[in-house]
Amino acid sequence: QVRLVESGGGLVQPGGSLRLSCAASGSIFRIDNMAWYRQAPGKQRELVAVITSGGTTNYVNSVKGRCTISRDNAKNTVSLQMNSLKPEDTAVYYCHADIVRSRWDGVIGDYWGQGTQVTVSS
């Protein structure tokens, strides 16, 4: 089995910073893209940032310049550094990874973490 476990959410004042982390564990042969999504109350889940296994990154326009996604391929982890946080960043943040469990079939599985709450409020 494969698990993604997030950490690092919490309550922060506007203008503050948080760092989210996500660790993948279990039967893993290879991890392709890793990403962070978020879902605010009453809204659809949206992609915040994605990073390929080679380190190429992409961000939703609303967080460009304020957030940085990074990964450690040796440790199967992905992080999201969030700076200059705004109330509209308040959401549950989910880690996502495209994971190949077996070198024999190469099937890419779709895995999600349980989510971590980020609240930006004074």
C-alpha cells in the first residue's frame, strides 16, 4: 500500500508564512509528478503547484511569487513554502502524487493525502 501524510498546516496571520510537507511511504517504485491542491469551503478543489520528477514547477497564478514547491526524490517528500499569506489562501491543502508501484507493469496510480487545514486570519 501507499500512503501520503501531510503536516505543517495551522493558523497564521495575514502576511505570515507556513511550510507544508508531505511524505509518501509504502510500496513505491517511482514517483512522477507531485503536487499540492487546495479546497476552500464551498469551492472546487484547485491545483496550487506541481513539480515533476526532474524539478520543473508550475503554479496557479494566485500564488505565483508567494509559494515555492520543492521535493526530495531520495526521501519521497514534497513541500510547499507559502509566504505573504492572505485570507483567501484559507483552505484544506492536499498532497497528490502520481506513483508507480511496480517496475513490471508501470501502472501510474493516483494518490492523495488526507489534507491539512490552513487558516489565514487575524
